[in-house]
Amino acid sequence: MAEAFAEEKPNKSKKERALVIVESPAKSKTIKKILGDGYQIEASFGHVRNLPENVLGFDVHNDFKPTYVIIPEKKKVVTKLNELAKRSDKIYLASDPDREGEAIAWHVRELLDVNDNKILRIEFNEITPKAVKYAVEHSRQIDMDKVQAQQTRQILDKLVGYKLSPVLWRQLGNYHLSAGRVQSVALRMICEREEEIEAFVPKEYWSIHTIMDKGGKLFEAEVVKHKDKKFDINNEEEANAIKDYLLKPDLEYKVEKVTQKTTKRKPTAPFITSTLQRAASSKLGFGVQKTMQVAQKLYEGIEIEGTPVGLITYMRTDSVRISDDAHEMAKNFIMENYGEKYYPEKTNVYVKGKQNVQDAHEAIRPSYPERTPESLKKYLPPDQYKLYKLIWEKFMSSQMAPAEIGNKTIDISAGEYGLRAGTSKVVFDGFLKVYNDAEEEEQEKEAKIPDLSQGDVVKCKEVNPKQHFTQPPPRYNEASLVKALEEQGIGRPSTYATIITVIQTRKYVEKKDKALIPTLLGKTVCKQLVSQFADIMDYKFTAGMEEKLDAIAEKKAVWNVVLKEFYTPFMEEVNSVMKTAQKVVIETDKVCPNCGRKMIVRTSRFGNQFLGCSGYPECKTIISINNMNELESSEEESGETAQSQTVEERCEKCGGQMVLKTGPYGKYTECVECKNRKRYIRSTGVKCPKCAQGEIVEKKSKAGKIFFGCNRYPECDYALWDEPTGEHCPDCGELIVRRTTKNGVVESCSNRKCSYKKTSGNIETEE
């Protein structure tokens, strides 16, 4: 440990030795380069203490006083931090600049066995020399109001999870289910949208489009009025009647009005967490979780010519504010690279209308606007480059002049009907030179319309009726769900990635072509919770709780009073439901092909879901829930199936044809001649990180234990005991693996030297 600090040189005044404790080791190099040799940078690797796993961990009868325990895998980290702290003159707690970061700093301080006077809190919104040095010079004490707000959120989430989940276990007989304060409300949104889609009745309507001619130049016009009033065309008969009228040989088409005007289109605010997630989804195809992981790396620092550089400001924020320095840097860049006309007459300043905005941070922006995406392309992997480019362009465009759009509208009379033709074009591109802020890329409509004046007569060449049907509301995707949650004031932008992951992990929702679709299980869980716990599942109630957490952080509310007000009515409701809880059968519209009875959703002891005949044990027919059209009749004890599928494989024993079968415990291949069985090799779809050519597949060891390895073995010997998720560790870059424990699903780094871990158990973990 002594090597952590430079030795004191004789005949010189003693140098102060400082320890800086950050959350992630990825920041260490960047901050070390800024602060120099007098500072030792160490990481806490996130939280070091938490509420105990198997109990509530707080005393309801003693003002909700929590009891925290050191996270087992963090004991060595705590020991090391204590050793370094005792050798240091000052300790700076530099965890992330939000409530969660404030709580981590407090937990670390509580575990350091040194005088509290030596411990100071620093925070910075961006990892730049100016921001980091300013933070050290303006250190402060820990903000206990923020800590208590985070603590209240943590207790609320655990309370709801621990009390509601057993209700679902009893009613649905599935111990893999969970409920959560925010995740269950998000599930309700998805289920209610699905109900709207299922109940939707399409309505027919028609539009009439014409091809007009003026001196040989053709253009399109649409029928928009009848006797100077807007009207609807409801069916083909009405549409054909209008067509016949418009094709009268003696009908005159006369230009009644030509309107030309130029409108200004202003840029929108720089990104906040939710708008970044939405834009990355629609423009880059990134999932919410991937967006946050890539942004984290850009914030913590990227090696550029041997020097680690933090490229963006903190990515968890709901404020659109930017600093005066950032305004000035953007102005200089725009004036030098695009010209004076691209900078607005008055600096663009944005204010978010929402009341409960945490305005401690800036919006998400590049730390150094002069570092253009192209200048960094050779240093960044493709995903980091794409996201940085998106952030850079969005921020720079937000500081630029409005675009000017020229609009031209032609109104034409044709007897009783009025037609309209329109076109628009960009007169001055302004901020559009850098970024089009439409969530979906727009195609500029610039139809070719000849020069026309009032009183001109044109000819009608064609009349084309078009049939349409009203469309149901679209299913939520990750981006639109984030937008809906934010609009309702539910959760925080920093929690959305976890919420969306949890409801998919629990099999409540599945993703198909980016759309989030509730499963039968998800619909049933939602129905049970909404009918029994109206307040918890209410949008306004959940949003109101977020406002109370904000009030605690702002010293406008007392944390344990908020908990008391919530606890009493909540527990009365839970106890009432538990007394009358009856087992619920999830019945489907599928009919058993063997006996004609209804099929129901069942769960194996391993948590896998399948459809089984409601006549079990007399009838043992099952249907794979992943493919409800594929009927499978089986004996549950043996796992035999009635239907099978031929595969390109021959039996190792007799050379007979192998067929693929599916039982309640998974897929296997079986010889049609000698009935020799072999476990089906399942690919995880994850590319091997070692050889970059093979895929990781499921295998079985000689002892019969399942593991995962490269399918190019023996050329490549890469192997893991747990199934990889396909994601990479935000701390060290190795694959993340998933395993199921009695406390739920745990995702952790496959590198045993890395302590990164994320638990999705029977409670909702939002950070």
C-alpha cells in the first residue's frame, strides 16, 4: 500500500496525500491524469452496503430505521479503502452526481474508520480538468436530504416487492413472479395498450387524389372540401360519386387562392436521459439499456492518443440547462465553422416545463464541443461513435439559428368541391445543417408545382379514389414506453432501463420486432394487481410518490413521515387480500387437441412456462408457450412429445434418422429406430469473445453439469459456467452472465476479478 503514494523527499515540506473514491474503475485513469501524482484514485465498484436480502431490513416500529450490511463481494473493497484512507490526509468521495451517488458516498463514509473531518464530498457533471479541479476546490459535506430521499425510495421498493410478490405466489402458484412499485405500473401501461388494440374496430374512409395539368406540367391535388366545408368520405359508393362528378367534361377547375409564407422551425433542447434513450432507439436501433451502457463509457473516459478523456457530461439527468461555458464554446464553434448567420440573434436557452425536474445537472452534451465526431472516429468503437455523434449533433444544433421553411398552398375550386395542393422546401437550413430533430427521419416534401396565380384555369387529367382504414394505437416499443413513463411522471430516467429489463426477464412482456407485447402471464399478473391494489397501480399515485421523494431531497418533507403515511393503508390492503387470496387459473383460448378441454398456463419447478391441459392428470397434453400453434402431447414424467421435427443428424449408435422433440424440460433429439436420445445443442446467439468466429452454445460436462462454450472447440476453448446475456460489463468489458438463485436472477461479470453484479430478484431494483 505504501507504493500508492510517492515517498517524501528530504529537506522538503510534507506533501498532502489525498484519496479519491469513485464508483467505477473506468473513471480512475481519466481523473488520475487530471489530478496528478498527489492523488490516489480507487473505486468502490458501486454500492458497498445494502439492506439485507432475506428480510425487510428496516424497523417499522422504530421510525423505519434501516439496517445495512456490507455486500459480501465488497468486503475486500471496503478493507482496501480503509487501509488507503488511514494513510491519507484527505478523502474525497467522488461518486456520481445524483441521489444514488450521494447515498453511495454516505455508505462509504460510514464504513471508513477515520475521522469524519478528513472526508469530503465532491461531484462533477463532466470529467474535464476544469470541472474536476473546481470540484476539489469546492468540496462539501454529504447532503443527507438526498441520502434520505434515496433511502426512502429503496425502502418503498423493497416494501412493495416483498409484500405484493407473495400475493402473486399464492394466487398463481409461481414463485418466480414479482411485483414492483414502478415495474408493475409500466406493465399496466403495456397491457392497457394491448387491450385498446384488441378492442379496436377499424373504420373505413376514402380520400380522392387528382392529377392536374397546367401547360403540360402535372401536379397532384387532393379533395378537401365540399361546399366550403370539410367532410368525410365513408365508403366506395360515395368516393365513386365524387369521382364521377369531378370527371364531368364541362367542370371548370379554377385557382381560387395562392398562399405563400415562410415559417421558422426552432431547434429543440439538448438531450436529457429519456430523450437520449428515445432518439438512440429510433435513429440507431439501440435498446434503452445499451444506450446507457455506451453513454457511461463516454462519460467515464476514452483513451485518445494515450490520454483518457471524458467525452460527455453525466448521462443521468432530466434538466435541459447548460452552463455559460458550454454556451460560449458552442457559439465559438458555430461562428468559426458554419458562419455568423448560423448563430441565433439571442442565445438559445431551454427550460423544461415539468415541475419535478432535478436541475442539479446540465443536459447531456459533449464535454469539448471542438472534438467533432469525425475527429474521434478512429478512437471510438462503432457504437460509441454513433452515440457520441448523436449527442454532439443534438447539442450543437440546439445552439444554432432556426431553419426557415417556405410553404406554398394552392386552393382550387371545382364546382361543389375544393381541392388543395401544397409544397414546402427549406429556404435556410439553420440547425438542420447539423441535425434533424424529428424522432423519425422526415423526407422533405417538395412537390413540383408550376407557377400559378389566382384565376388560372387548370385541367384534371386523373381522379384516383383511395381506400383507407383507421389504425389501432401502436404497441409500445422501448422508446415510446420511456416517453409515456416520463409524461406520466412515473419513475426516473435513470431507472427506465432497469424497469424495461425486469418486465421482460419476468416473462411478463416479450419483444417482437421492437414492439413490447404482454404475455398471458403478464396480462394475468396485471389484472390481479389492478383489481386488488388500485392505489399502487394508479398512475397518479405512483407519480405523486416521485414528487414526495423530490420533496424529501429539497427539505420539504420528512422521509419517515412519508413512509408512515404510505405503510399503514398499504399493509391494510395487503393483509385483506392475503386473507381471501384464491388460486387463479390462467385459462387460454386454446383447446386441447386430444380431449377438447381448455389449455391453461402452467409453470415447471424451474420457472419455465408451458400450456397444459386443464384435465391433467387424466390428459397430459402440453403446448409450447413459445409456439402456441405447435401442439405437443407428452408424459410430464418422461418428457416425451407426440410431434417431432426431422433434423440433419444421424444416430451415433445405429445410423438412424434423428428427430427434434420438445418436452416440458427442454428440447432433445431422438433416433426413430433405436430411440437413442441426445440433448439438443442450443445456441445462445452470443459471439465468442475469444476467437470472434464461433458462437457460444449450451454444453454438458462429463459430470452432467451444464456449461457454455465456443462451438469451435477444440480450436477455441472459451467456456463459461453461466449463460451469457450478450451484454458486456460496463467496468471491464467482459461478457455478462446470468444465473438463477433462490433470491432471483443475478447478472454479473464473467471475469472473477471484477465485482460488477446486478440482481433482479423478487423486488424491483431501480438503479
